[in-house]
Amino acid sequence: MSAIRLLVLGAVRQHGRAHGYQIRNDLEFWGAHEWSNAKPGSIYHALKQMAKQGLLRAHDVEPSTVGGPPRTEYELTDAGDTAFHGLLRDALTAIDQKPDMLTSAVGFIVELPRPEAIELLRRRVAALEEWRHEVTRYWMPSEDAEEGDHIGEIMRLWVHTADCGAEWTRGLIERLERGAYVMEGEGERPLSVLPIGAKNPFADRPRQG
Amino acid sequence: MSAIRLLVLGAVRQHGRAHGYQIRNDLEFWGAHEWSNAKPGSIYHALKQMAKQGLLRAHDVEPSTVGGPPRTEYELTDAGDTAFHGLLRDALTAIDQKPDMLTSAVGFIVELPRPEAIELLRRRVAALEEWRHEVTRYWMPSEDAEEGDHIGEIMRLWVHTADCGAEWTRGLIERLERGAYVMEGEGERPLSVLPIGAKNPFADRPRQG
DNA sequence: CAGAGGTTAGTCAAACTTGACTAGTTGCTC
DNA sequence: GAGCAACTAGTCAAGTTTGACTAACCTCTG
């Protein structure tokens, strides 16, 4: 599953009630169209699909006096709220290769109570360590594999990525333990946007070919 | 674009001539169905699509005496070979968030002459460093952003990922410079498979939720 | 006020992805 | 030698993604 559902549910949830274009604008402001599949068609599709599946309640706004295309506003149902938290928890603990999922989850992490967020991140670290242990039991990343098969480089890339992921996760756990940020149930939270200059992250750089 | 075209082109190319099921088996042996979208439907779709676009030449194998479904064999056209090398070069230098692309490219890196591979990887490092420079010019990853906006964590995650990516790339460059592996034009290359125990990397671990 | 260009809001066809399904062929076992 | 599993090879419908397109309004500018 892609990150679109988590992003759309989270964005609708922050508004309470929102129509497609608002979500689209929010996510564009996050730069999400650059590092995830949060593009117009996908957003509208996800809204309709999740409404059909009972995660969102659709309100046909009466065609306002100003005309324009008919709008539909959405809000989370109880099932939608459950789904949002489920996706958020999964995205934080799953150690698969989905950077857009993890990024989205970090964006919504303050929607969780602090102890739960920390617990989920600890599980992430544990999963990464366990995976590393299993893999290197069969394959030793020796420093002098020079003559060996180049496919070992794939293993090396993955192990390196896992180690880095664990390191970052440990850092975040530490910051959360020291009381960083305002989490769910800790009072008024500011609306969050990406810092200036972050609009163009990794994605879609011009190729140097 | 996903990694499917690079994987399929590269697999067909290694065989010279192959039909869908062979490709499917090869990629499954790589474990590619675990960490990329190399699944049956996508493979057959990619083969047909690329044949239609002139990247592959399709040969309808005469319905063999043994019966069974009609098979089609494919081989790369000149355009296909160009496309393969283009995708491979792009995948090595592009610093976007596509681990499956990079993994596939590492799998085929020996199809490039050594100096070119090293040059491409140097560009990757340069692109990562430039990106980091640009981003941190606007956003300082200070150690004590504790009271700040949690969205800064996304930046921190990305910068950390970029640094790690650069580190791994530098390591690979060094190994290549020391003469590791047998590259294009350097004689007979062994057929490569993933090492035992690597079948189940990051992807699709059971959730601990 | 005509027309250019931007904003708001959403649709659509074409392409891609998924995984369950078909259907024949061997191989193995009792 | 019947039955069943596993292998070979591929198809298909349903769902998802993409980005170009529509279409109305809004706001300048001359």
C-alpha cells in the first residue's frame, strides 16, 4: 500500500472537515507531491474509495450561489479514525523499503500519545536489529570481498541502510524522551508545515546524465 | 517510473533471448518480487509494452509439440539496449527516494565499464552533497530543536538518509577503484545471484502491531 | 469592459500494478 | 495406474496512479 491513504486521512483529520482541493493544497504545501504519490488524481480517488469503504463520510455541499464545480466535503468516521491510527502505527514500526510511508508517519507522529510513539519506535529499532542479525548470519559483510560477487553490494547497501535507519530512530526516541514536541493529549499543538526551503527534497532533481 | 523496466530489460539482456516465465523466475531468484514490483502481471505487461515501443523484439515461438500456452520470446533491440543503459545510468546517479531503483542498478552495475561506473557514482555523491548543502542552508539541524516543530524531524530523517547514502556510495567507489568485481569489457563474468539467506530482505516483514 | 492570466475544483483516459485464476504437463506415491 | 502435488506459462479483472484536461470564476490592465 502507498502512502496516499495515510496522507489523505491525516489531512482530512486535521481539518475536521475538508474537500478535495483543500487536501490537495495541504499536501502540496507539505511538498508531498514531490516525495509521495499525493497527486490530484490519486487524492480524489482515495477520497472516493475511502468514502465508499466507510472510512470517510461524504457531504455533498449544496451547489453554492457562486456556481463552480460541485464540491464534496469529507470527514472521518470512527472507522476512518481507527484506520488512520492503524496506518500510522504500522508505518512507524514497519521496516520495509517505503520512505514515503515513514516520512508521512513522522509528519503525523504527534497525533500519538508520547509513550506509544516511543514504544513503536523501539519496536522499529528492534525489528531493524533483528533483521540485520538474521541477514548477516548468512552473509558476512567482510571488508575484503573484492573478488567476490558484486551482488554482495546489494546486501551491503541494505545493511548500511538498516543501520542508518536504526541510528536515526534512536535519535528520535531520545528526543521524544527528553520531552520534545507537543504530542497527543499534551495541550494545544501548532499547525505544522515544512520549513522554508524544504519544498524540493530529494525527489525529481534534474539528472546529471 | 518504477524499477520494472530496468529489471526486465536487464534480465532479458543477460539471456540474449528469453520468454516471460524465464524472466519471472530470474527475478524471483533475485528476490526482486520482495523489494520491487517485479510480479507476474507487471513483468508480462512490461514485456508487451516495451515490445510495442520497439525496445524488445518479440518472437512468437511456434506452438511446440508438447502443447501448453503459446510462448513468446523476447530479445533487446538496439533501442532497448540504449534504453537499458539509460535507465541504469539514471538509477545510479539519481538521488531520489527509490530504493528499488538503486538496488536494481547495483545488480546490473557490472554491465558498465569500470571508469563510467565510478564516474556515475561520483556524480551521485556530488548530487547528495549539493542537496544537503542547499537544504541545510535554510534549515539548521540543531541538536536542541526540542521545542521546535516536529516537522523538522522529516528534514532530519532526509539529511541523515542522504549522508548515509553518500557514505555507502563512497565505499562502493573505493572498492571499484581497488579493482573489485569483473566489469563490462574485463573478461568473463559469473552469473550473479543473491547470496543464500537474502531472500527476505526488509520488505514484507510481519508487523509487530 | 475585453481579454489575459491566475485560482479553484475536479474529471478523465491511458497506463500500470496486483494477485488470483486458468490450463496443460510432469513427477511422485500408494 | 489413479490421484495429487508441483511446475510451466501466461491471462484477466479490479484497483491504482498519472498528468493533462475542463470549466467556472476572479483580478488586473489598458
